[in-house]
Amino acid sequence: MMHPNCFRYRFDDDVAQEDVDSALLLAIWGCEALHGEAQTRLDAAYRVEADRRCCVIDAQTDVGRDLNRLFVGFLSRELGPDTFRVERGAASREARA
């Protein structure tokens, strides 16, 4: 089932997985600073598929929306806005971590 508040990020072949992981970790820490560690653990749903060069983030909660905003901001700033694509409506069941 597709949900309009899930986002799939697809990365170019030259983007290092370590850079994606670092951006996601920074975004998680940012959410913890905003919402607290416990609420972030409860509401931040994401999945990284390194072999498919993608990451799915569920943005159905306030934490998920902030995680999405922070992640796309870190990616754009550190890797460049043309190194990835975002697709809205990714399968929500894929966004569980």
C-alpha cells in the first residue's frame, strides 16, 4: 500500500553509502534534540537499502516530518542537490527500522 507521506530517496552511483548513513545519523540526532530520544525512537521510521541505493522515510508523524526535512537538508548541503532524487508515496511498510 502506498502512503503519500513516505519518501524514497534514490542515490547516484557515485554517492558513498557512508555519506548517506552519516546524513541520516545527523538527522536522527537532530530529531532527538527536537523531540527527545524516546519520542524519536517511537516515531522515526526509516529503512536503508544499500544494495538498492535508496532510503525510505515515513513522514506520517511530527518526528518523521522533521527527520525528512533534516535528512534532505543534510544531503543537499553535503552531497549536492543533484546527487539524489526523492519520490513521494513510497510503500509505508518499507519504512520500518
